[in-house]
Amino acid sequence: MTRFLPVWNGVLHEFRNHLTVLLASATELREAIPPVLALDLAGAVTDAERNVQSLSALLAQLDAAVNSGEMVICDLDEVIERALRIAGPSLGRGVSVAVNMGRKTGVRNRGAALECLLAALLVDLARAAEPSPGEARRPQLSLHVDVGRSVLALEIESNGARPSLDSWRFALASELGTRLDATIGPHPEVAGYLVQLC
């Protein structure tokens, strides 16, 4: 893996450069569209921007899986805010996320592993909660923090179906969890995940 890191970092840099150009092009296109066509094309340009942001978020998650940083103590509130920003473009339209952070606490993190882990699980739940065509229900997610004496539990729940544990996002979250000595599994009572950090 150490020998592969320079290659990965180079590919990652190149990929991010291309995404930056695509995002800039979408922004220029939005500004150049004549008002007569703006309403017709606004949705397509917005979708293009959202897809570029989703790819950027995915790259951040993969980079966290490949590059292991130094173990540090981070503010959990800030980690959750970063996780929501990473997950945001991939959550889909109409998905709401309610967060109950509890009391302020520090948490062990290695690079961006924890926020990427949480973002992967949030997107996984949102995708499983997507309504069937014609169904009016909107996916609702919640993240609840329970700070105990020796364990910090993060419960991520959904109003939709239970996600498959065979998904690649769950596999990515599990891989990131091993770097943090975290236990990740399905929530025992509802559609969701339970993340426990010692």
C-alpha cells in the first residue's frame, strides 16, 4: 500500500483538477444561458453541479480509506458537520437529516476517517429510504449521539427500508471503522446503523 500511495495521490490530484474544471464550466454555462432558456436548462445545470459535487465527496471518502492519518482528538460536533457536508450532494433531493448531538465531546479520528464513515452510512440509508415511483413519502434520517462512560454511540436511523449490508458504502464505512477501532452494525430496532467508538 505504501508503494501505491504516490500513484493514488497523483490520480486523486488529477481527478480533482478535472472535477474543478467541470464545476467551473457548469457555473459559466449557468451564467451564459439567455433568460429565455434559463428555466428550461436550470435543472440540467443544477444536476450537473450536484453530480460533480457527489464525485468530489466520493473521492474524499476513498482518500480517507487509502490514506491513514495520525490519530487525533476532534470535536464531535465539527466531525458531524463535515460528514453532513460530504454526504449532502449524494443524499438526493428532499432528504432531511435531523441531528441530536448531545453534550460537547471529543472523539478519536484518523485523518477524515470518521466523517467519511458517517457520510457513507448516511448516503447508504438515504438510498435505501428512497420512495417508490409515485410514493409521496420523503426520506428522513436522524443521527443521535449517546455519550457513555466508556463508549460513544452514534445511531443513524431512517424512515425507510433497512439497507443491505452487502452495499459498497457499508463496506467502505466498515473499512474506515477498523482504523478507528469502531464497531459498526445494523441498528437492532429500526432501519439504520449503530456506530460504537471506544
